[in-house]
Amino acid sequence: MRFGVNIPNYGDRAAPGEILRWAQHAEQLGYHLAMVSDHVALTPDVERLFPAPFYDPFATLSWLAGQTSRIELGTTVIVLPYRHPLLMARMAAAVDQFSGGRLVLGVAAGWAPGEFAAVGADYRSRGRIADESLRAMKALWNNDIAKFDGSFVRFGPVATGPRPMRSIPIWVGGHSTGAVRRAVVHGDAWHPTSVPPGYLEQIGMPQLRRVAEQQQRPVPALAPRIKLRITSRPLRDRDRILGEGTVDQLRGDLVALADLGATEVVLDTTYPGETVRKPAEHYLGLLELVASEIVDLGTGGLR
């Protein structure tokens, strides 16, 4: 497995220097991915979980691209209906170029009605808009002159650019039936987040395989985002999500993900209820602990 870090690009401790510190420290430790999140309008339903300020993911990754050299840069996740696919395709391709082909684009359909209203997006049609956006972006990346005519997205013939340096990996987030189908049809990987122990084995992966068989497509890779919250005492499985608990519980979660065939795992140090973030040293120390005691970042195996 490869391991990534979800860098907080929002909240009272988010600042350019801190974001850069996280990315460079993760790269120095040998982590494979540095990823940031996306929200555009911090309405009350959003700010309850993602406090202001919130740095734009494309601008943030463009800046990090010039100050890192090896670690891949990604989003977990871009909310597709908030931006026109012409704009997203252009920005994503530029980040991929600036980074030397290191972009991983995590995407989802979104969940916050108030934010959709604030940006003038159609909340009820968000799934279909997300599907069309992915088809349109791929058309723009793969053709010098692209045309797209869908129910929600129409353009063409039009040129934009640059093209990305590589075929940008698409990770599709979400747990709904529509999200799983989107991952199968449009994604290189399914990117579930914040799930309880047993969910992927008992529900998520069987559903992913079933949809892939129905669509007559390969099963996409599994690339979950899990928490990184170490406790001194074990937590009951019914009271935790993957990545929470003792070092032994985290190691057990990673063993289970490896058994399911996960290719990447992104570690997320944020969690609901944490109203005040600790200094960065605390979270960077957790990343160091994982690298020294739990995973071998050089081989991708577990210690």
C-alpha cells in the first residue's frame, strides 16, 4: 500500500507556512501523497465541520507543486458541481504540469444544501452533474478540440489547456449507490471516508464488486481515507471509525485494508468535535509514529 496525509487547509491554524510545513514533513518522512480538501462557501452547515478560513485546493496544490519534488499532490475531495468542468479541467491540468505529473484528483458530488444554494448550484441534480463533469473533463484532457453536449453541461468545439502530463488518476468519494456507480464508471479508485470497522468488508466492497459486474467494468482500486487519532485505551468498534484507537487498533485496521486489496490509504488527523486544533507538532508527531512503528513507507508494508 501507499500512504498519504490529508493536510488541513482550513481552520484557525491553517496558513501558508503551516500547510507547506505539513507537505514537506510528509515528503521527508517518505509518505506518498499530500492531499487537501475543498469547500467554496462556508455556510453554517459547512463551517460546523470545516471552520474558516478555507484555502482553495487548486491554488494550494499549485503552490505546493513548486516546493515539493516527489510526493504526489491531491484532493480529498473536489466538489464537482461547484465549478464548470472547463474550469476544473484547465486548473487540474495546470497543477499536473506544474508538479511534473503528480496530481491525484479526488472528487465527489457534495452534501451541503446551503453551500449549493450559495454558489447557485443545483443540489437535487448534483449526482448527474458530477457524472457529466467527469465525462466532460476527460474529453477536454484527451482532445485538442473538445465538444460536449449533455443534459447539464454543454460546450464546444473548444480548446483549453494545457493537457495534463499523465492520465490524472480519478478517485471518487462517497458511499451512496450513485457514488459507488460513479467510482466504477468514471474512477480509477473508490475513495470512501470515515467508515466504521467492518463496513468495507461487509457492505462497501461487495457493493463495489456487484456494481462493477452490472456495469461490465473492472473493479476500481480501493483508496480510503481513514482517521489518525491515537488513544491510550482501546475503543469499542461500535464507538469508533477506521483509524481511531490504540496503535494496535490502527495496525489492525491497516491489516484489514491490506487484506481487502487497498492500494492507497490517506490518514486524516481531523475529527468532529475537535473544536480547537492542537499545535502542528502533535499531528506531525503522529505521522512520525506511524512511519516508525506501524508502516514501512519504503516498501508499503506493515511493521
